[in-house]
Amino acid sequence: MKKQDTEESPSSPGSEDAPPTAAVSETPPPAATPAAEAAKDGSDSNRPKEAEAQSPHAETPPRTSERGNEAPESQCDMAEELSRQLEDILSTYCRQSIQDEAGALLNGQSHSPVFNGLTGEKEDDKSEEGKVNGAEKEQKKTQEKKKVKGLGKEITLLMQTLNTLSTPEEKLAGLCKKYADLVEEHRKTQKQMRALQKKQSQLVQEKDNLRSEHSKAILARSKLESLCRELQRHNRTLKDEGIQRTRLEEEKRKEVTSHFQVTLNDIQAQMEQHNERNASLRQENAELAEKLKKLYEQYKLREEHIDKVVKHKDLQQQLVDAKLHQAQELLKESEERHDREKDFLLKEAVESQRMCELMKQQEVHLKQQLSLYTEKFEEFQTTLSKSNEVFTTFKQEMEKMTKKIKKLEKETAMYRSRWESSNKALLEMAGEKAVRDRDFEALQGKVQRLDKLRRALKVERNELKKKVQNLNGDTSGTTGAPTSDPGTDSPSPPPTDCLEPSSCPVSDTSSCSHPCHCGPQLDTNASQKEANSPPVPRPILLQGHERSITQIKYNREGDLLFSVAKDTVANVWYSVNGERLGTYNGHTGAVWCVDCDWDTKNVLTGSADNSCRLWDCETGKQLALLNTNSAVRTCGFDFSGNIIMFSTDKQMGYQCFLNFFDLRDPQQIDDNNPYQSIPCSEHKITSAVWGPLGEFVIAGHENGEINQFSAKSGDILKKAKEHTRQINDIQSSVDLTMVITASKDNTSKLFDSNSLDHIKTFRTERPVNSAAISPTMDHVVMGGGQEAMEVTTTSTRIGKFEARFFHATYEEEFGRVKGHFGPINCVAFHPDSKSYSSGGEDGYVRIHYFDPQYFDFELEA
């Protein structure tokens, strides 16, 4: 078997606690280079186009014209050239902005964020500058007024303190001390003013840099506009080519319709010929019937003649006996006469015997002729019935062809509408992506600025802390000197969650006099507990199929996971790490079902290629091939692993059968002859599982009915009709005492295996494709979603593509798990209940591990 690697699904990074002044985390993630972002955007935008280009070619036949082959190549070349030009513009623009930033950092300037100027205009910059200047002027005026008021208050306080002193020497000493304090404060304000002037010069330089970046952005915008014009021309050419293709397709459709009309005329001519031939056969049949009557009358006449001859011979025999008796009496008288008569009589007896043998031979010959005529008459009857059957099959095929043509027309209209809606959705997604990219760059700049502001505020806060400590020491040393509030000199920093609890200047939170953040002690403890707790494993993404998953199944130990899909391959995986152990190759159609026996020795698969195959689990070798008349929908081993069962679909004129084979009898496998075959003529079986002890099979039908079929007699033991639509899946509990069903009527129901009594019902708003029972807990997981044919017209949020968890006792939903990009087709619990797996319409199998809180969860009634 082939060994391959698996791919793990990317997990979303956990969000950190953000400060109250911003909606982002404290330490921003390292930003990718603009060239890498542009390349990523180009690859992401090209993915849906490639998927659209591939989907129609999977259904339409390849075109032989050279023009049809050259058109996609020219389109791909044009798209590649435009994407290459866009990447060059973005790379050159981003390279220049990075070089300017590096130069600004080397010159000692503060690291300011570089904004993308694609959406900015000169008029907006001017208006913003005017607003900022006006706000600064108003702030200066208010500060001057506050300073004047503060000086008046300080003068009155100084006069009051001087009036309290008695002598002029004391007043002079107080004035000198106050003057020294004011000189010291003046020096500090001068230092702050110089620092602010330096910051102002740096901001002016940054403003010039931003203006240069704005001019560069305008140039880039002009280049982008030229590229947009080229893209519009390219789109017009694509539209013209699409119109030409539709015309070609319309011509081909007309040719197909004309060909179909010709074939219909031929079929009608053949039907008329068959009618004439049937009339001639009827006439021959009537003539043969008359000949048979004549032969029957001749046979009756011959029988009567033979009876007369036999009677005549009997009379002759009696006469001979009488003569013999008379001869015996006259023996003594005339021996010579007796001898002559005796000879004569012997001759007559020989001739009569010879005549009797000839009559018997003629009778046998006549009987053979009669049997030959009867066989010919029966052959004529069979040929007549076959001709009638052929006529009915022709009629049925004609009706099927008309239905298929109507269905294809509906599908073409549906696919055309889907294509248009997908194009609209793609354009909307591209616009949203551009807006989000701009928002992301703006947020990155805000994060960098907030980080710088946080660092500056932290430094300033430490300085203020030292000042407060020095002032507290000075006030404790001098009792008569006036004290000033440090909060009036410079504003205290705003509260932030980023500070440690030990940075608070006062140990007691109740006596804290200035606004510091003393509360994050609980948050840090909680974050430390979360950091010390063991991490939850990420979901494992198994990618080994090219089409949608149809069924997944664990073995009894749970170390292996088997998966089948609508492609031709069955895969086996290690459930611990998601490594693919190998594949089982041999099927030529979609594989619908898979199962393994109790000791993981053999694997059983059923496919749409009208076959059920038995494999060796370890080597991947095919052990047996069981051919059927239609697709195999379900299969399974009994609890001993010696008996297998599988059901076939009702299609192509064949009815549904539930077949049983005993693997201990190799003659059954070689002759492809099951020991029990149960016909299901009304409604086909869509899912089936073995009951306890392998005595019966529980099967779900397309009309929502559940039946118990005996594995020995083939009789229906019990019935239940709780669902109103098709049953998609049936799975049993670990002890085989209960089964759970999943139906298209948006419900999943729990039944007793032996009596088929309805126990519980779990309701959703979407069709349920699969459901499973937890082996150790009272939980049920269900998967489903919107119909697969309608998935492309809606988003994943509307489609309800989640695995939903219900409590088995209270019938209440307590959790959902997202991840698939389409409907979930199958779910299965691990035998130890620590994880579960799901397979979806997107072709992926996801293994989800439960966190520890899941096992401690208790639903309140």
C-alpha cells in the first residue's frame, strides 16, 4: 500500500487582552512585507477563478478546434501579465516606503507608521491640518488662562503665609525659599519645552515624509488606473469569447436535437417493422394451431385403430388358446395334424408380435413429434413475449431520454445562475478584501503608535513616581513648608492593563491618591493559570480524497480510521496523528460504504461500480469480489466477522436486494451465490446496521421506514415509521442496544434495537445527514446542513455546516463545532470518547479532540 503524509488544518491564533484605549493587542504581530502580501492577495484572488475554470471543463467534452484551444491560453497570458505588472508596482512602492522609513530611523526620528495613500487626497490633508492647528491654538489659550488663575492663587497663598510670619527676616527667608522652588520649576519647564520643540521638528519632518509618500501614492494610483483600463479591455474580450462559445454550444445543441429526431424516426420505422413481423408471426401461429389440431385428430384416430388391433389380437389369442386346448385333446388322435397346426400358429404369433412392435415404434415416433411441436409452440410464445418486452424497454428508454433531456436543461440553467451568482460573490469578496486590507494597515499604524505612547507613558510614570517619593521625603523632613500636588505639574498617565501590579506607587489600594491601575492582579493570575493549563490539540485535517466524503468508520480499538468518498479510493489513517497508512485501490466508481471486522483483519467496501469487495486490512490485497446488478449502498460485518451483509440500489430495472454471505463457505464467494437474499421491491434501503448477536439487520428506507430483517429466515420481524422523509444514516451504540437515525426531515431519532420503540427526538432546522452516539457519555453528535446542490448560492453561515451536540436525555443542544466548507455527510465518535471525526462535502475529514471542560460539563435540567 502507498504511504502518504497528511496535512493539519491551520488553527486560529488566540487573542490576547487589549488595553482599554485600543481594540488591538499590546504587542502587534510582525507585519509581512508588502510584496509578500501582494503575492498572497494575487494567489488568493486567482484561486476561485481557477476553480471556475476547472468546473465547466469537467462536464463538457474537449473541443477539437484550434481557436477554442488558443483562447484560454491567451486569457491566462493576459491575466498573468496584468498580475505581474501589479506586483511590480506594489513592490517598488513598498520598497521606497521601507527605505524612507529606515532613513528616518537612522536620523534619530521617531518611528511613525507609513500609511497607504491610495485613498487620501490633498484637500483632506489640508482640512485635517487646519483642524489640528485650530485645536492646538484653543488648547494653548486655555492653558494660559489656567496658568494666570494658578498664579493668582499662588500669590494669595504666598501673602497669607507671609502674614503668618512675625519678623521680616523670616518673611525674607520664606520668599527666598519660594523663589528657589520657582527657579527649579522654571528649569524643568524649560527642559520640557525644549523636548516638545524637538518633537515638533520631528513631526514636521514626518509631515514632509507623508507628503512625499502621498505623491508616490498618486503615481501608483495612476498606474493602477491604467491597469484597470487594461483589465476592462481584457474583460470585454473575455465577454466576446464567451458569447462566441455560447453560439457554438447552441449550434451543437441544434445538431444534437436533429440527430435525436433522426434516431426517433429510425426507432419508429423499426417499430413499424416489428409490428408487421408480429402480424406475420400471428398468422403463422394460427396456421400452426390448425396443423396441431389436425395432428391431434390423426393421433386420436391412430389410437382408436391401435385399440381395435389390440382387441383383435386378444381375441385371436383366446382363439389360439382354445385351439391349443382342442389340439391337446386331439393330440393322441392326430399328432401330425397337431404339429402342422402348431407350426402355423407359431408363425401367426411371430407375425403378430412383429406387428405389435411396429405399432409401438410408431406410437413412440408420434409422441416425439407431438413433443417437438409443443416445444416449437412454446418457443414461439417466448419469442412473442420477448418482442413485447423489447418494445416496452424501447418505450421506457424513450421516456427516460426525454426526462434526462429536461433534467439536463434544468441543470444548465441552474449552473448558469450559479456561475453568475458566484461571479457577483467573487467581486463582492474582492471589494471587501481591499477594504479590510486598508483597515488592517491603518490598525497596524495605530498599534505602533499606541505601543510608543505606552512606552513613553511608562517612562514618564516612573519619573513621576520618583518625584512623588522625593516630595514625600521632603515633606516628612520639613514641617512648615507648603506642599504642592504633583498632579498639577504634569498629568498622570491613564490607566492601562499593561502595567504590572507592583508598579502602583501606593501599596494599599484604598489609600491610592492618584489614578493608577491597581486591579489587574486577578487578570494576571487568570492568564497565568491559562498559560499553565495543558494546551488543547488542534483539529487534524485529513486530505486524501478528491470528491465528497460518503462514510467514515473507526475500528474496535480506535487506532485506525477508514474513509471512503465519491472517488474510487478507500483510505486508512492513523487516528492519533492523521498519518495515512495506505489505500485500497480497485473500485472504478464512487465508494458508498466501508466496514471492518472486530479484529481489524478484513475490510469490506461497497461501490457504485456494481461490486462489493473484501480486502486484507494489513496488506491491502483484494480477497473477494462480489458482483451485483446495481450499486452497493450499505455493507457490514456481524459481531463475529464471519457473515457479511450488503444492500443494492433499485435502479436500471433491478429491484433492491439485501444479501447475506458466509465467509466460512468459500463456495458461496466463488459462485457469487448468497445463502440469503431478501428482495425489497417497494422502497430501497439507504442505510443498514447489524443488530445484537447478529440475529437481524436494522435497515432504513427512502420513505422514512425502519425494518428488522431476520438474517436466517429473511422475514421482516418488526417495523417502525417515525420519519417522514428519507433516512440518510443509521448508527448503533457501543453495546448495540440502541440505534440513532438521521433523516432529511430535519430530525434525528433514538430507537431501541430489539423492539424499535421510539425513545428520543433531536430537531434541527436543516437536513441531518449523519448522527452518532457517544460511547461513554449521554451525548449525541449530528452533522448535516443545506442540500449540496444549493451550497454555492449561500454562505457557510446560512448553510449551517456545523457539528451539533445534543444531550441524549434532555434533547437539548449544548454546543456546535465549525470547520467544514460544505454539508457534513458523516460523523463518528472515537471509541474512547476523547475525540470525534467528521467528513464533509468539501472532501476533507476532520478529527476534533475535546478539551478537559467537555468531560466536566453537566447540562442543567
